Amino acid sequence: MSKRFAQLLDEREVILLDGATGTELQRRGVPTPLPLWTGDAARRAPEVLKQIHLDYLAAGVDVVTANTFRTTPYTMRKLGNADDAVELTQRSVALAREACNEVAHGLVAGSLAPLEDCFHPELVPAHDVLAAEHAAHARNLRDAGVDLLLVETMNTTREAHAAAEAALQTGLPVLVSLILDPQGEGDLLSGEDLDVVWAHIRPLPVAGFLVNCSPHRILTKALGRMQWRGDARPIGAYANFGSENVTDGWTPDTTTPAADYGRVVATWRELGARIIGGCCGTSPEHLRAAREVITTTP
């Protein structure tokens, strides 16, 4: 585990991740059309992207996630721009690092997302494709200088496992996060049982286990099932607010006050969550509410 992340775990009872990037870009006037989504934001709107990181840091987050959810060689190759993967990954990480340096705090996580649409587990490619593509992206992130790798929004056991193995090859600390059925009881979006999935992932030397990009009530159910004895590694969650759309990825919920996220975070703390953030539809104000609860909760 990198010394910086290990030190952060030692110093913080709770590590606060940042919130959404895609919906923040939309909110600030930067279009995010699918399938590239936010992949080229570091080229199209670098100052906006950097300001998003700065706003999250000002809200009190400990880790900002570089905008690398869709800067993979796999995505760029399908769009006919394979050579863009390295450049966009490097630019995205550099902007996140610049923001952290500017305020003199914060680590940078690199995002490894599902190769296909995270809401469509039926599209997950074969194992050999998963292994090769995630390894290439993980190397790009390592070379760009991230502090840790966030294998996130994984919708099947096999892609979560393949991406985690690829990420671990870099020698960086790795967090693994799963996307859950928004109408269920805390199981994977693919329909796989959460307990069975974690039984496959937990033997890997990853640094922590999370659930994300699902309504907070579903993540709460999952955290209630992640009460493992004899494993000191942290658990955590980051919820979404809103709904998926096929144009630019997400329609945020603008009716629920961001301050309400504090009550969600308080519940997660009671369930032992040590890594907390926000996903699609969350903003710096959601994370500010989370920080207030974390700071005031014993």
C-alpha cells in the first residue's frame, strides 16, 4: 500500500471521497454526450474540470478521483481514437493533482470503470478482454501518477475480479466498489448475490470494499450485510441521486436538499463505513454535508 494512502487511513477515522464529475460538468454547461461521456473533458473544458476538483477539496474531501472513467484504451479504440487514451488519462490526472497541490492537501485516485455501460452487465466482455484492457488502463493511471486506484461501479463478479487483479499489478493500493440493483436488497445489478461476490473478491489483497452508484437506501442495506469479522480493511459507500438517461448518462435529482445527505452518512457511520463519497447527481454541497457529519460524529 502506498505510504500516502496508508497514512491517510491511519490519520482519519473516515476518509471522504469526492462526488460526481459528470453531472457537475453538465451543471456547469459542459455537454457530456454518450458514449464518450466525460472522457475528453480534460481537453474540452480543463479549467471547469479543475474547478470541480477544487470545489470538492474546499468542501473537505480527502481524495479526488481523476476524470478517467472513460479515458480507457477500450473506449477510445471503439471511437477510432486509440492514441487519445494515454494523453487524456495523463491530462485528467494532472488536473486533479494540480488542484490538490493548489490547496496543499488531497490524494488522487484513478478510476477503473466497467469497459461497457455500467448499467448493462449483459455487455461485459470475455475474460481475456477484461484482463488485457483493465491492465492497460491501470498502467496508464500508474504512469500518470495517481496515489491509488478505484475499481468502481463494477456490475459483475468477473469484471470486478479481473479489474482488481489488473489494478493490483501496479503495486498501488486498490479499492473495489460494486453497483447494486436499485430495486433490490443490496445485491449486484447483475443479480448476483452480494455475499457471494465479496467471497470472490475478499481473498485479493485490496485495500477496501465499497458499494456505489445506487440509491442510498440500497447501499445502506448492502453495508448492513458487509459486517465481516476478522477483516480490518475498511468498507464504504457513495450514493447516486437521480436516474439514468440515454443521452448524457444521468439526470440529477434536484428536489432533495444536499444537506439531507448528512443523515445518510450518519447512518453509514453507524454501520462502520470508513470510506464515504458521492456518485452521480451529487455535488460539492453533498460532500460538505457529509464532512460536517463526519467531523461532528464521535
